[in-house]
Amino acid sequence: MRPCNHATFRFLSVFMLAALAAAPFAARGAAPALPSAGEKYVYNIRWSIFPAGRVVLQTLPSETIDGEVAHHFRMTAETNSLVDAFYKVRDRVDSWVDKDMTRSLRYEKSQHEGSTHREVLVTFDWDKNQAEYVQNGISEGTVEIMEGCFDPLAVLHYFRFMELSPGAVFEAPVTDGKKAVMGRAKVVKKEKISIPLGDLSAWLVEPELTHVGGVFEKDEKASLQIWFAAEGPRVPVRIKSKVAVGSFVAELAEVQKGTAPRTTQRESVEEYLP
């Protein structure tokens, strides 16, 4: 692996969150297929041809947030031992969403990237339609949010039970506590793809990158593509990006349903999705 700057490795976690923040939405009238506690999806990440790390998406047991029963979602991102020698990443993101999956209630991010250690908390005041951003215990102010606003991780899970069709363009409000935007994305097509778990049908979705920061905003030719499983829960099975520091791909490599872990190499992923 050739030496490169820290921005390259920091992108391992940035691009995954960007993908979630930009994920598309369908009509609010869709009937939800609610996530179940114990779900776990493991993604292998490679930078160009080199293995670089992994991202894990989990659904944890429900909790009570400000008197409301809430779904609890978690994402972790970590570089592998080879990349650790250049720029070690150990990030964790937690999201709490109301039981009907209509809005976010709390958002936390523990960021450990190289020498950067940052703890972020975003709280939601739905009486005032505001979100407050707190970093390392210090409030950095509030932002006005729209009804039904989600955090970058919650938005992915809301999208899971939406119906897709070629050419459809969807939008929904998203906030990270610092800014609130209307996320948009276009459904390109349905196609067969191959991932470590096998061959499957997937919807290719291209999010709009206008409001996505980080390394995306530094490259006019930046692109982001997400393939969502066409069968079973609408979970991402492949995420591909291209920016100035190179190309990254994340592919679903392991699925766990409930408390019984399952790892596959050759069989179709549909059998293992909850």
C-alpha cells in the first residue's frame, strides 16, 4: 500500500455516514416493517484494491428516551491492522428513533480518528422543533428542524420499508445537529449484483451530494452510489464512492438475525435477511 494522507483513511467512516445522510425517502404513507433487536450487518470496506476495514450496523434493544419508547440503532467503523499503522479509526454512532419510526429522539457520535477524539450529542426538542449540538460536553447551539426530521443513521432505517421504482426521486429532512437539510436521491434501476454473500437483486440509488460535506465537497467529480436489497428488508448491500483520494467500496459480508449469528460465503443473501 502506498503512503497517503490522513484524509484518505478518515474517509472510511465519513463516506458511510454520508451515504446514510443522503439516503432517499418515499411517501410517508408507507406501512413500516419495523427493525427487530438483534439484527447485525457487517460490511467489508476496501480502498482501491486494498482491504481497509469494516462497518457494522446493528439494531439494539429498545430504550426509553425522554419518556418515549425508542428503537436503538448503532453503527461502528474501524480500520484494519494495516491501515491502523497510518491512521487508526474507531468510530461509533448511536441513534434513537420513536417507536413508529417518524422522527429522531437522540443522536450520539464517538469519534476516534488518528489524534482526533470527539464526543458528540444531538438532542431533539420537538416542542420547539429544534436540535441542539453538544461537543465534548459544550453546547454549540441549536438548529431549526422540520417535522419528521431524522439523524444521519436513523434515515437509513426509515428508508428500509419503502417501495422503489426506476426514476423515482425521493426526499426527506435530515440533520446532524449542525445543519438541517432536505436530503434527495434518485432510484436509477434494479439490477443483479454479486457480493461476498452471493448474487442478488438490488436497487441502485444515487443520492444528491449538494449537502454532503467532508471529502465529497472537495471533488467536483465525486460520486456516491448505494445498492439496496430488492428482496427482504431494504438494507444497503453495496456502497461505492469516488472522490479525490480514491475509490471506496463497502459490501455486505455477514448477516446476523436475532441472537443467532450466521456467516455465509456462497449462498444467496435473501435467505439470511430477517
